[in-house]
Amino acid sequence: MSIKYLEHATDAFIEVTGSTLEEAFTLAAESVVDVTLDKTTIQEKEQKTLEVKGKDLRYLLLNWLEEVNYNLITKGFAIARFSVKISKNSDYSLVSTVYGEPIDLKKHNFKIEIKAPTFHLMEIKQDEIVTMRYLLDL
């Protein structure tokens, strides 16, 4: 549905709104890519599976944002598209198939490196829609 970049002096403060948890988590992942690279330049040449768990939705979101950032920065994989499935047993579990290609810093127009997502200012609200706010430390 939407990604909004909110005002913050030093970091990326982001709000995503989705009709489902899966959509909101997909948008959150897309925001990490968008802060780091020009998403429009990424081609879907390869696919990988990413998996994270969390004892609650806040931990799931933090772990998810960390996993996406780790794949971008450390593993050098530019992600164009995400397919997200979330399940809940004793913990939450997220499995995503991601599509992209190895990062080429010139082609993908590297913008800025995200150090880490944080719990600071993190909010998750579920009503008719899912709204999530989170801070990415730059």
C-alpha cells in the first residue's frame, strides 16, 4: 500500500502501511533496499530463500530488516522483489523468496549504508490495516 519516509535528523525513520502482515513486511524490506540502492536498476537474475524468526512481531520485524540489510551489504545481493509468508506457532516465522542479482555499485547507484535497524521508535499496529514504524540507523 505505502511507504513513507518520516522526518528524522540523522537516520531513516520509515512508516509502511499494508493490508496484511505479509504486505507490510514486504514493504519494509523494499524500504531497506530503497534507502541503500536504486531499486529500478535491479534485475531478477537469481533467487534465494531468506528465513527469520521472532518471539513477537517486533522481534520478527527487527530480525527481518537485519536479514535484508545483511544480504544487501555483507553478501552483496541486490534484491528487486520479495515474496513473503509469515506463520505463527510458539514464535513468528517469516520465509521469503527474494529475486535479484549481485550488487554492482555503479549500476545500482549505491546511496547510503544502513548500520542496523533498531527497536527505538518501533511500532506495529494491526487494525483493518497493518501500520509499522521503524528506525534504520545510518
